[in-house]
Amino acid sequence: MPRPVPAVLPSPPDPTPPNLRVQLPYFAARIAVLVMVLVVLLILGVNPVLALLSGLVIAGVLTYPLGRMQRRAAERATGRPVSKPAAPSDNPRS
């Protein structure tokens, strides 16, 4: 039995890659925070493996707002609409 053909074929991917240079300052700042946290933990005498794992968590929490700005910059660079979180009053479940 032949397979049904989908009514709408998927569009081909965009041949031009997005400009990743807009993300470079955000990436550099997040790496700098991670390195600073790692250095402080290692100076305090924490096990290197535990320092790395803890540093990733701590740096992730500290740079979360920066990551959101990085995502918005990437969406603007690709030309997609910037996603905004819904306001609490816009949520129909509450």
C-alpha cells in the first residue's frame, strides 16, 4: 500500500547561516564569569572536578539574564520575531 503524500512539503533550509558575531560579547562575558568563579573555588581549595561542576552551576545562575539577552540578539540576527514571555495577566489558567 503506498504512503500518503503530505499536502504541504517542508520548505528547504535557509542557505545563509546566521551571523554569530552578535553573540560573541555575550559568550565572552559568560566564559569570563565562569573562569572567575573557577579561580575563586580553586583558590579556596575545592576539588577541581567539584569546582568545575559547581562553577558551571554558579556561573549559569549568575549569567541567566545575560543568556536571555543573548537569545534575543540571536533571534534578531536570524530575522525571526523576538519571543517575549507572557505577562502574568495574559495567562488564562490563573
